[in-house]
Amino acid sequence: MNKSEIKDRVQRNGLNKWFQAGQRGTLEYCTGVGKSRCGVLASSWLANKVDRDSKILIITPTQTIRDSAWIDEFKKWGEKNTLKRNVHIVCIQTAYKWTDHEYDLVICDEVHNYLSEEYFKFFQNNTCTRVLGLSASINYEQRVMLNKIAPVVDAITTNTARKLGLVSDFKIINLGIELTEEERKSYDHYSIIIGKNADRGFTDWKTINLRKNVLYNAVNKVKAVKSIHSLMEDQYGVIFSQSTEFANKVSTVIGDSCLAYHSKLTKKKREENLKKFCDGRTKVNVLSTARALDEGANLPRVTFAIIAAGTSKEKSQIQRLGRIIRYEDDKEALLIRLYAKGTKDEQWLKSSQWRYETVYIDEPNEILDYA
């Protein structure tokens, strides 16, 4: 059985479980398994075999996914007529304000984003006969709310997908850096304040965020990113950070081959930069982003990613890994995560990677042993 046949079987098996659950359930599939095709198949079944006039709504977390990703999927699988006749696509930022709408099927792309008290109003105030949730990773605490509308009916992890050959092989490398003397003083100062306030029963979010910013924008992380890029400058890659300030700085340091992509750029500029990156004929082969590409983006030719700053959440690690492991023949993807030694950064890294085999290195040049 080839890869396409395996993927098709996995997708249809998941949809069968969704059907058996009363057509209300979530497929928790890592990137590369084909969540979007499952949505297209469910839509086609409903619109062409059950009710030609059925109303189908697809909810997305971003405009980019709304305006291109799903439209491309329906066209790819020969369901352009279904898309035109039956499907409406909208961002959750609009949908949660609606009341008294009725849909035969609601497909919730990246459903984990909608499990807040505010966005969940959509499900409370509208009629959804069938619900298909799609997500790469759902936190345990989110499942209580998810279970009210579409509990997980099938799950495929990144490691399972790799064993099945549905995604490219990959390695995860963790590169430790040292804070500068000034950064270490600031970090320790904030830690003392946070600790004292915690002893008083007070969570000092302002100071916690100040300490995070020290880690997010560490000078030696910029230097490490530049060094790693010099080793892989002929390959396509993505550099993830937690601040637009850092994303812009990286783009400047690397030069013309790297463009920024984040929420503080205009929509037109983001689209322009992404187009140049995806084109394949320009000199742009790296995107520097502050979380804007964590979800939904299908980036061609990407073989490596650098997480210059991350969180403790496994979901974020899975999403960022997903950007580089879409299957390509003979591709082995490389995920490099930077962390400041002896800080919360190191704890966040371990918390987010507990399911994966990883390698720790101390110098960028050691990456060549694994690339």
C-alpha cells in the first residue's frame, strides 16, 4: 500500500468514527495527515448524497486560511461545485457574534481556538446539526468544553504519522545559549520579585512578562539564528519567535533572503512577502515570523525551522513542527530550538517536547552532524 492509499484509509477511518459518533466529533490529526481533505469529504458526502441544498459552514481562525487554504482544498479534490453551492467560510471573529443561524454541518478548522467562553457563544447561540472539529493538538483542559459539541473521535500523533510514512522524517535539536551579563541580571531581578509576590499569594503578571521578554529577545539568540542560517542558507526555512521586534531584527540581520511575516505588517505586505517566499524563483527562502505561521500555512520546499523563542505548550511545538514535515520524497526536516540555559526557557522546552526524541548541542556548527 503506497502513501496515498494509507492516507486515504486513515482519513476515511476517521470519518467513519465521526459518523458512528452521530456526526459530532473531532479529528485530532497532526499536520500532513489530511485534516482538510476530511472536511472536503464530509462536505461532499452531505451535499451530494444526503441533501443537495444542505448548508455547510467552515469556521477558520485567520483570514489567510479563510480566503485561500480551504478554497484550494475543494478545488484540489474536484469539489468546486460543492464549494460554490453549499459552503460558506468565515472567521471565528465574525461567527461568534451570530445568533439564530442554522447549519447542517459546521466544520471547525483549528477548533482548539474556539474553546474560550467568548468564541464558544457561536455554538450556544446557533443550530449546528453536525459538527466536525479539526485540530493538530488539543490541550487536556480544553476537552471539557470540546466534549459539549464535538469530542475527539480519532487521533494521529506526529510520531504515529511518521511511522506510517505520512509525513517526512525529522530531527529535533536543542541549542543552548547564554544570556549576556546584563540580561542575566535583569532575569534574576525579575525572578526575585516574582518569587516574593508568589510567597504573598500574588501572581505578578507584569513582572512575569518582563522576564519573558528578556528570554524572547536575548541577544545571543539573534547571533545563533544568524550562525545557523549561514549553515543552511541554500535551504528553505522558517524562523519562529514570540515578538514582532525579534522577527524584524532577524530579518534585518539575515538580509534580503529573509522577509518578516507577522500581525503588525499590513495584510498586503504579509501577502506580498509570503508570495515571494512561496514562488521558488526569488532569492527569498526564509520567513521570520512571530506566531503568525503557527497554524494552517502550507509552505512548499521548507526543510528546516528555528524556534528562537517558544512556550511550554506542546500544541505550539506540534504546530511549528507541522510547518516543515509535510511529505516530500527523500526529505528529512530539521527543527532547531534555542533556549537560554538555566532559565524558565529550558523548562518550557522540556515541557513541550516530552513526547519526542531530541538532541542537545552547545554550538551551531554541531548541527552539521545531523543535517
